[in-house]
Amino acid sequence: MRGRALGTAQNDENAGLMAPPESRIKKFRASIATALVLLAVVVLAALVGTGVMQGGAPGIGDAASRGGAALATEGVASPVVDASSSTVRAQSSPSRSSAIEAPRPTAAFKDATIETPRPATAAKKDDRTPFPTVRAGEPPVVYAYEIVRAHPHDENAFTQGLTYAAPDALYESTGSVGGPSTVRVVDLKTGAVRKKTTLPTRSFAEGLAVDGDGKIAVLTWRSPLGYLLDPDTLNVTGTFRTSLSDGWGLTNDPAGDGTLIATDASDALKFLKTTGGGGGGGGATTTTTIKSTTIKDGDRAIRFANELETVRDEVWANVLERPCVARVNPSTGAVVGWIVFNDLKSKLPAGSSVEAGVMNGVAYDADGDRVFVTGKNWNALFEVKIIAKDGGVDAARRTCWPPASMPMYGYP
């Protein structure tokens, strides 16, 4: 049987060799075609595996189009940077097919009425905050606002001073009767406190600004004393004394000569200039009031300008217990505009454990032409767009003008 089978196979093979030439050619062509098909399949598989075919037909390279998230196996840990400790920790991937998503707002923000965040871009000239040219005797321009986006803010912060710190932070001072008042560096997007220092319990922190030497200067309530802090470490490097008996708001003179502008519960902007002293050497630096300008809307003096911010050539002032910001020409004291935020507090996210107080806190990013506002014990900081309105000055004045006195706070 073995010999017969072998012989049969040999006969079959010989028969193939003896087949007509046309038959052998057909078989040869079929073999070549089969080999080419197999080669094409191998090459295509290799291209898909390396992501070259990501932009090809639907379905090809789908994992690459999801940022590689589909390549992760369920339950496999992926590294996540912990900003608070600068370490890398593991986080389980939820699903093989989950796509990479942008960070979502915290639970406290899920009910907030805010616009969808958009990438920060350099402001176009036509989109910049409008600044009016108001001549003597003309009424101020009235402005409304639109919320661009909302950021978390420490609801326990009794905000007294606020200013922008490029590229992504804020300097903030908080007041507390009986202490401690604080000065802090706050992450703009998350609201996290990056650094914080406490002031002596005898001092109630008020407005703050970065002075001409790059130090953070902080006023104190019902006192001529101020503190100077290193902006990187928040260490107190010295003190200064003003001619004010009561410190309220503080900002920089738009003239850019190192002069500071302060308020003191009166109706005046006080221009402060350093005249000497010990600074960080133990003695207090002395500042002198070199000029005083009355804030006026027409013939009405405007008292109780609280937190201040320099915005281009103007000084913007929160008016105490009013949902308004006065836009003031610092050279003349004239109110050239009123920004009315009469319903902004109602747009705070729900769920705060602390009762929100009055609006207080304006910060300005000059490079990005961005305006930020918040309030005392607010759980959000809003980036807003300022929009000019036609008319409405009488209604704005009824809302924004402060009383002539506030005896409940000791200001007859």
C-alpha cells in the first residue's frame, strides 16, 4: 500500500508537469494574485497599527482620533499629575472606549448659568472694553455685562482686595474682625489657594496693589498702617504708614510713576507717594498724600468707593453695598461710567454653605483685556464682558449712588 500510494502521488505530480503550457500559466498567475492580496493585507494592517491611516475611511484609526483613550485596557492605571503635591498618582481608566474630555465644572457649578468656556485669545481691538470720552457736564455712560465664564472661588473669603497676577493667578486680601486677615495667591481657574499668609490679629486687611517696587502693598481698616509682602513667598518684608486714618481701596495710578491711589470712606481718591523710611529694615516706609481728587457724578459727590482696580486709563471702584462699579477719570475725579451688576449675585452657583455678601472685588488682565469680579463670601469669580447701553443713566444713579452716610458702620 505504501508503494502504491507513493506511486500514485508521483503519477499525479508528473501529470501536472505534463499538463499543457496554458494550464501551467493559469496556475502561475493565480498563485501570483494570491500572494499580492496577502501582501496588501499585511501592509494595510501595519499602516493601521502605526496610526498612518488615522485620517482614512470611517472606522480606520478610530483609536488615534480619540487621543489614544481607546487603546487603554479597562482597569489599567494611567498617570495623573496632582497639582497640590506635584506628584504623579495612578488613576484607573474607566473604559476602553472612553474619549478624553475637557475638565468639567465642580458639582457646585452644575446649576450655574454660565456660557461655555472658550480658549483664551488675544483681544481684538474691536472687542476691547469700550472706554467713553465724557466731557464736562455730560452724564456718565451706563454699562451692562455678560458672563463670559465662571471660576470657583473660596466661599469663606471675605474679599477686600483683588488684583490680577499674570499669567493665571490673583492676589487677594481677606478681612476678618479679630483676625486673622489673610493675603493669598489664588489659582484663577480652580480657585485653589496656592499660598497664604496671615496678618497680625490687630489688623483688618483691606485693599491691595502691587507697588512700584514689585511688592504687594496692603492697607488696613481704620488704621494708617500698611504691610509690604514679597509676591513670590508672601513673606511680610516691611510696613508702611500713610496719612490716612482709614484704609479702604488701593490701586496704581495709571500714569505709571509708582504712585498709589487709595480711598478712605470719604468721597476722594488719595494719591500716595513714598517719601522714605526703613522698608524691610525694621522701620516703616512713609507715604505722603500728594493729591486728593473728589469723585463726582455731575454735582453729586460719591462716597464709599471701596475695592479699586486700574483699568487702562481709569480707576474702577466698587461702591460699598451697591451692585455697581464706578468708572472714574483719576485726573478729574469724574465718574465717566456706571457698570450695573444688579442681578449678578443671583447667578452664583447653588449649594454654598456660607451666605454670600455684597459684591466687592475687581481685577483686570491688561494683556488679555479681561475683567473679573467677585464678592464677599462668593463661591464664584466671574469673567465678564462690559457692554455699553443707550441711556438709562437715571435708573443707574438710583441703583448705584451710595448714601451720604453709613452710621451703622460708624460713618456719620
